[in-house]
Amino acid sequence: MTDRVLVTGASGGQQGKTGRRISEILLARGIPVRAFVHRIDERSDQLRALGAEVIEGDLLDLRAVRQAARGASRIYFAYPVQEGLLDATAIMAAAAREAGVSHLVDMVMLQSSPDAPTPRMRQNYLSEQVFEWAGIGAVHVRATVFYENIRAFAIPTLGQGVIRLPWADDDTVVPLVAAEDVARVAAGLLTSPSLRTGAAYGVIGAVLTMRQIIATFSRVVGRDIRFQQISDGEWRRDALGAGINQHAVDHLSHLWQFLGESGRRGASPAYGVTDTIEKFAARRPKTLEEFLREAAGG
């Protein structure tokens, strides 16, 4: 495959930097990448140095998205967890259809349905429908909670020997994955010679209880860490104070509540590690411990 791939979020955002990782993977394979970035900075300069064509623009700007899509055959679309997803979806769908794009890989969340447990997941469902109506060969990568997010939530209080979250108890079950593995799956789909339009690929690399997550952090930092349950109101206040936007806080608050309720007897969902990482990335899923040790430089 030598067709140009348009990658959105290519500089890398605050969640998992999947666009950045995908750009680097494709460039390393000699595949032409058009990197769509929100602004030109050191990160975009690095991509240009690697061989990417860099275009600056906003996913909510139809003119900029049209320019970016023109001449691309495949697109990776990911929109940050903030307001604007459905507008950005409609804009990208229109631009991609106009440009004759043959395939679009859409990054969404693990659950995507009209009755999904969070507002963002329900928006993801509508986003998927729009891309499919556009007739641009859309497929959907449904990724679960990133290791990166769990680490980010733990860091502020880890030095105090505690991880504070509004989860029901330390038996709460959480499906997790490394953003790197998600990016490798998406890159595999983008370079696949044939994609089944409308297909959805769940990506779960590990299923752990909070007790197991705490034990993993303890091993990595070399001392005992404990779980401290806090109220949803406390968590929301801390998250907003840390600069997380209201849209993301609402999504995560509903997600934490759902995971806690699902852990009750008889209500636990059937989470399991998926085979998509081995199938499309040709590797076993990275473990939480491997991720944390790499992030800590050890």
C-alpha cells in the first residue's frame, strides 16, 4: 500500500496520542502520511522531519478538512473527549465523500449504542451511523480505558501512597488497554488490503480489578499503595481543578458509576481480552505492569 493516509490528531493529544503513534508507525513502513494538526509546533516539526506532509487546521472547519482530505485514500479519524464530536463527524464525512475516500478508520469507545452508559458513548453511536451513511468504507475501533488515563488519575496522589477514585470498591472490574496497542490495531486496519465496511473491532488488552491495579502500582513503585474511595462530587471537583474539560468529566463520571454498578453480584458485564491486537498488530497485548515500568523509565 502506497496511497496517502490522512491522520487526524497527528501531533498527539492528552489521552492516548493514537494519531501520533499511527503516523510514526505508517511513516516507518514507508507509507505517505498527511498529518492533520491543530497547530504547528515542535511536535508537528518532528513529524515533518520523519517525512509527513503536515497540514494545520481544525476538525470543526469544513474548508480546512476539505483541503486535508483531498488526495487521501484512507483516513484515521479520532476526536478528543470534548464538545464537538458530531459536528466534526459530519464535516469529515462530507469532506471524505467529496474526496472519494475509500476507507475511514473511526476511533470510538468500547460501548457504542443508543443506550450506552455515558453521553459520549451515545454520541459515538451517532457518529458511527453518520460515517456509514456517507459511504466511505468506515470501520470502527472500539477501545476501552487507556492505561495512560489510569496512570494520569493515579499520579497526583501516588506520592501519598494512595489512589483516589469514585469506584464502588477494590473489586470493581475495569477493561483496559495500552494506547500503543490501539494505535497498532488502527494502523493494521488502515493498511489492510480489504476492510469490511461497517465492521467494529473491540480492543481490550487486560481485564483487572481495582485490587489488581493497586497491586501492580505497588510493585512498580516499590511500596504499598492503597485504594481510597471518594464521592463522585469529590472526583468531579478534583478533575475539573486539574483542567479536565466538563464534557470529559461527565463521560468519566458516568463510566465510573457504570463500572461500579456492573461489579455488583449478577450485573457484571462479560468483558474479556479481545484478539484484535494479535490479529491486526501481530503482538500480544501489553500488560499494565509493562506499561507502568516503561512510563517510569524502568
